[in-house]
Amino acid sequence: MDVILLPCSGRKQEGGELDFRASDLSKILCRSTFDSLMASRRELAILVGERPGPDLGNPEIVNKIGFMPAYHRYSGTIYMKSNLEELYSGFEGRILIISALYGLLDSNDLIRKYNLEMNRLMLPRYRLYAWWRTKRLGAILAECLRFFHPARIHDFLPIRYRKALDPLASIATGLDVVRFEAGQGYSSDHRRAAEIKNIMSNKGSK
């Protein structure tokens, strides 16, 4: 099985359903790690003014928030141009997403529409990616990768998202990591999308 690592997207679909189900990560991460991730989400929600909800570590709070799967919510270039939603059901690998608000997501996790970027300045000279790094996001990802023990990891993360993690080489010790270096900007996302489409198409037939 292959794992694809993607960043979240600034552009997002509107709408969603009020019904919520727990993250698949609750079955993948050990209890203490999952609880730590949810605590970080709760803390960040307060810092950035997001309404509390079960997706952000407040299971007892029910707000009128529309949820939809992350792979469907995100609508930036790498998601739309890769035909990710169309290819998703046939892909035998796993897609993990590094999110500015959620930290780590399984691509089928239910998320709200939000507006937050990994480059956001939290304090003078202190950006959100550095905040997530202090919350050991890299170690959380490492535990998730160890659970899957993939044949190959396809890293499509831009630099600002990689900065939220410990160096991936140390996180994925003993695993085959293919880092896609596309640079930055609009055209780089098109190149990422083309390669993601190729991977999902070639490894997606059941």
C-alpha cells in the first residue's frame, strides 16, 4: 500500500451535513496520541476564533456546522486538477492530509469550512507551522505511518507544511519516501496534481 501526503487547501467547497462521525484516526493512533491531537485542535480553535465542535475536540458541543469529507471539501488546484474525488474510491492506498486547522487528517475525515493558512503569523516571528511543530505533529504523523507501514510514501507537501513536521526523513525511518519537488506557485500545484493523478490512476484499479 502507498501513502500520499497532501497539504490542505485554501479553497473549499461550501455546505455540508450536520451529522458528524469520529475521525478514522481514533482507530489508527493510540489513545494518548489521538487525545493529544484533539487537545491541540481545541487550543488552536480558541486562538484563531473557530467555533468549538466535535471535529475540534469538543464532542459534547453540537453547533450548526456543516461537515463533509476532507477530500471533497478541499477544492484547490491539486485536488481538482488531479481528479482526486473521482479516483478516490478506487485508490487502494491511503491519503493523509496536513491541515493548518486540524494538524493531521485522514482524507475521509469530516471537516468544516474554515479559513486558516499554515503561514499565519501567530505571534511576532512565530508562524502556525512552528506552533504545530511544538505540538509534535511530526511524531503524530510518524505513528500513523508506522500503523500503515506503506510500501512507499509520496510527499507532496510544500515547504511551509514540511516545516510543521520534524524532518520527514527521521519520521519515516526505514520507509521509502518519494519527495515531489515542484517549487512554489500556481504552476507547481498543476505539476503536483498531474503526478497525484498518475499515482492514483496507476495504483487505483481493484
